[in-house]
Amino acid sequence: MPTLNQRLADIKLLMQYAVPLADLTKATTLVEKHDTDSVALNIFHAFYSYLPEGLEDAITVLRLLDRRQGTFLICATTAQNDYLYLATGEQAEFLGPLSEGIWEEEVLDFFNYENREDFLKKHADLSTFPVYVPAHLHNDLCPFCHVADGELHTLGCPVEICPWCGGQLTSCSCRFTLLGRSDLKSETQLEELLMQLNKKGRTPFSAEEHRPAYPITPLDLQ
């Protein structure tokens, strides 16, 4: 995975070919305001790598439409249109124009929308939704996997607390002792670990107790 600086450099290079010259300075300023936020940078990279309309364009604002389990539903507004992106600290996926809503049943179910029409109704007035603020600036979010206070971490997040010893789950040896292995590499092994964690009872993220001791973004660890 690229570092934040590498991702930012890649985006700026893409923008040289994707953004109208008259809009480049303003568009670059917006990107630089999010230079420590992997979620936003993933959206910028996805957009400027593949311009939805196939024409020169630039993102003017990002708005947060929904958020759950470290996954953000964000609208990127440009001179051409409003576009939906599903983003995490790892990647961003283009969902299509806001005006068409969400077609994927899995995404609708994940964010608890009854159907596409329900989503469109709730997002008829885009101005009522807040401008996206970098995830690491929210004190109620995990600084690594971005789950909210009270939610379970993404498996592998270094902030998650081990339910057996109370230490850092990715650093303690409990998972190896429990499964009788010296390492965990395969999907089957990870599924077995997840099953044991759920059986024991995973420790949800606590903004008050867990957040201060960890770095602000996953890419800062590289």
C-alpha cells in the first residue's frame, strides 16, 4: 500500500491530465486539505484515474452521506455532476451518479436503506448533508480502521484489544496459542480466528479508552 505522500503525488500527477487548467489550483488546494486522510485520498485517486463523464473535470466538494463500520458513503460534487463513492482507508469504489441512486442491494442493505427509491428520497437535498471532514479528525472514530465508538474493529486493526489478555490483539500471542499455530496467513485461518473472537466476545472500539494511544492514520505506520 502506498504512503500518504505517494498517494498524494500520484493524484497530483493524474490531475495534470484530468483537470481543466483554470480549475487546477482550486482543485489541488482541496486535495491538499485532505493530505493526511486516506479515505478522501482514495476517492480523489479513483475519480482522477477514471473521470466518470470522460471529460476534464474536478471535484469541488466532498459530502458525507452515511457511515458505518469504517465504510464511508461520500458524494463528490464536480462541475459535471454529483457522484457516489464507497470508501474506506484501503480503497474507494465508484457507485455512479447520485441522481441514479444506489443499485447494489448489498450496499443498500449495509446502510439500512429499504431500496433505491428510499435512498433517493433521503438524499433529495444534497445541501442538508455535511461537508466531509477527514476521518482522523473525528474523536469518535478509530484512528486506524475508522469504526465509530461502540462498533467492532475491522479484523487486523492494531487498535483492537485482545479479549483474552487485554493487550493489543495484533501484538499479543493469544491468537497463535489459541489456534495452535505460529502464524496466520490463509483465509481459513483468519475465519477460524474470527469465529473464536466472536465466541469469546470481541472488544468494541472505545473512543474514550482506546483512541489516544494510536497513530492517526493506517498509512502513517509505513
